[in-house]
Amino acid sequence: MASFRVKGGKRLKGTIIPQGAKNEALQIISAVLLTSEPVHIHKIPNIRDVIKLIDLLADLGVRIEKTGEESYRFTAREVNLKFMDTEDFKQKASSLRGSIMILGPLLARYGTGKMPRPGGDKIGRRRLDTHFVGFQKLGAKFNYDSQNAFYTVDGTNLKGCYMHLDEASVTGTANIVMAAVLAEGETTIYNAACEPYLQQLCSMLVRMGAKIQGIGSNKLIIEGVESLGGTEHTMLPDMIEIGSFIGMAAMTQSEITIKDARIDMLGIIPDTFKRLGVKMEFRGDDIFIPAQEHYEIESFIDGSILTIADAIWPGFTPDLLSVALVTATQAKGTVLIHQKMFESRLFFVDKLIDMGAQIILCDPHRATVIGLDRAFPLRGISMTSPDIRAGVSLLIAALSAEGTSTIHNVEQIDRGYQFIDKRLQALGADIERFD
């Protein structure tokens, strides 16, 4: 198990380029199974979850060529469906939550799909009902073997239909869209997720020959086609990484430029950090964060305490609530962080409290952060990363803290942030990886 040793209290400076979007990559790479023609994808992040998915596709018989440092060409001409019956498939697919994304393409093109119950972050209940109910509405038959934790779906002769999703699940919507593009007839998906990742997926599918209306809205209309062709696609920069770097710059009083941020696709992320008092400038498509010794949390117009809550797009992404929380610990003022979607995601605050942060964990979903304007700097401690987003939030805290911190289980951070230690070292961070 790898760990980070971080000597905090150093100001960072320089330019950093965000990686390709992890959450988009898992959808886009799965979509290559929809066609026998080559699909060339650029800006693929070199992170554990994405590499695991690429390896899984290779085991399924997809031809994979690395054409550049962040570029791959995928050709799914001959897919070995029998691999899904092997113990090797069960072990590999169950270790990656993103593996669920291959079900929609397999059902659409081959009429069958199998999947062990996938893993991922332990941040609370993350049910898969939306995926399977959507497949059933398209005519698929679903079976779950609870003893072996194995899903089997028969999607022979999928037919378009109208469906109203019970939740605007990003991965659920993506999976249903990929199943519907080759289904017979018209499919309407209402209460669809409309995150930029979904917009990217739908735009790529249209270039492959799919017929999709309503991209960017919560109502998608899909007219099934007989087959799809190849295409070329470039990932968006990872908005979660961009938000993490904004919070890191504020916490460490650093002057940082985030290059090529696709500001037009960041939604309210920049404004949310501005409400925490973080100054930034948009310079073309770059975000410049000046060094700030002090930043102050806004209150609502009536003077009441600011609340930052997660919501489906275009609301504030739940993946950045942990970063917003840790950023507030060194601000001036008070904020209520309300994590609505996952009931275990705020439990990492006990580590911040041990570091000296003033936080009241109200219940599993809400935490009140009392920022003391750096009057009492955080102190370095030994801690363990519980999941990707909490892990990087603890790393940000360690970078700002006095003394040395040790963070164990950094493989969790590696699942979402590529070469994070080397990239931070380039900005002047004192961070060392060790086993």
C-alpha cells in the first residue's frame, strides 16, 4: 500500500494542466463497444480506474493501440462474449464501479450482458436500479443472482419507449442512451442527466451516426439506427480536478494558473469557490488564482449563513463538496456543507478535526465549518484516504498544514488524479511517495 509524506506550509507557484475528465472517460471508452469501426480518443487520463477499464476491454477482445501519450485507438471488431463467463472477468469487473458502463453497449450490439456487482468508493449507497429499470423498459430481461452477486441481462430485440427516470443518474442515463441508440424505434428519456459528460457522450454518438435530440437538456429523444461507425473524440478537462486546484491554491496561499480549463463547461464551480472568498481571473480559457493570505466566506443577502449543497447538473457537483469543505477551514466565516446524495462522504472530517479544523458534523449529510481566518493553522498528522475525493481533500489540507503529514492508501487518490505527486512537485510541493 502506497503512502504520501507531505511537508506542509509551502506556497506553490506555477502552471498546471488538468487531466482529461475521469467520469467522461469511463462512458466514452465503454461506447467503443457499439461499433466494429475504429474510435480514436484523446486526452485519456492515466489513472487506475480508466486503465482498469481499458484492460477489461482488451480482455474482451477489443484491439487497443496507444497512439500518443494520452491517445488510444479502439477497434471492437471481434468481441469475445464468452470472457464474461470467466472468473477473471468477475474479479476484474467487480473491482471497478465504472465497469457497469459496458452493459448498455453490449446489450445494444449483442443483445446480452453480464456483470458482477461492481466496487468503487465506499461513500454510501450507490444503487444501480436506474440502469436496470431503463434496460427493462427497453425490453430487456434482468436477473440478479444474489448468492454470487452477479447480474445477467438479455437484451435481444430492444425496442424504443418512453421512460421517466426516477433519478437523473449520470451513469444510468449514459448506459440507457447507449442501449437505445441501436434499439428499434424511438426512445424518450425524461429526467435525464445533462452533465457535460453526457453532452460529450451524446455528441460523440451523433458523430458515429446516432440520432439524438435534446442534448444538454433533461429530455432526450433517440431514434434507433441499425449500426454506428467510427469517430474521433477529445475529452473535456476534468472539472473535479480543476475545482481541486482552485481550493488548493486558496488553502496554500499560492499563485497558480490552470491552463485550458474549458470554463464554458464548468457551470457554477468557479462561482461557488468565489462565494468562499477565493479570487480568480479568467484569462482566455485559463484560470489564474492569485496568492491570497486571507479570503472571506460570503453570507446570504439576509445575513444568514451560507449553505453549499450538491445537486444534479447544473447544480454543484457532489464530487467537489469535500474540497469546498476543506477550503472553508482556513477562510474567515462560517458555511454549512450539505451533502445530499451520499450519506458516508463527510465522515472524513474527523481527520480535519484532528488537524485542528473547527467543524461540527451535524449528521451524516451536513457539516458546519467555522473558518478562523488562519488564526490557527492546521497541523500535520497521520491519516488514511477513504475515497478519491476525501483523499485529495486531505492532501490539500496536508499541503497547507504546519509540519509533516502522512497519508496512507493513496491508491484511492490515484484512481482519480494522474501523477498527482509529480505534478504538485512541479509547483513546489514537498510531497514524497513511499511504500
